[in-house]
Amino acid sequence: MTGQGVVLRAFLLGAAVTGAVAYALGAALVVAAAAAGSTLRLAVGPVVMAAVEREGAQVVTTLGPGLGAVAIAGGLLNAAAGLVLLRASRDHDRLT
């Protein structure tokens, strides 16, 4: 497999797993906050990951686009780790 294939596969798998975990954690936080009757706003600047807001008797829950940003960040970190391991294995193969 080429180096590009390794990095791409690492990015895609890292993004998928990180996205799934972020979605599950976000959903658990939203459900817990709604059940407790409190408000929650988990955001980085204007990018909302999860929010629970009360508007009178209604509860508004949001899983925002920040979860996608978290998934992309996880994919990038995994791709970087894959690239480091690929280079280390090539250096090792060259030395032996």
C-alpha cells in the first residue's frame, strides 16, 4: 500500500471513530441535561457542539456542526500518527 493510501485510510477511520464517539457523548450530555432540567451549551467560539436550552415549557436540544469539526480533528490527528508510523517503519526497514 502506498503512503498516501495509509494516510487516507488512517484519516477516514480516525474521523469515523472520533465522530461516532463525539456524537454518542454529545447525545448523552444532552439527554442528561434535559432530564436534569438544566441548560447546557458546549461550544468553541461560535461553533456549537451540543446545547440544551429552555424556552418556557419547551426544551430545545441541538447537536451542532462542532461534532463534525471534532471528527475532522480526530481524523487529522490519526492521519498524522499514521504518517509518523509509516516513516518510522520505512526508516527501520532501510536500516535492517
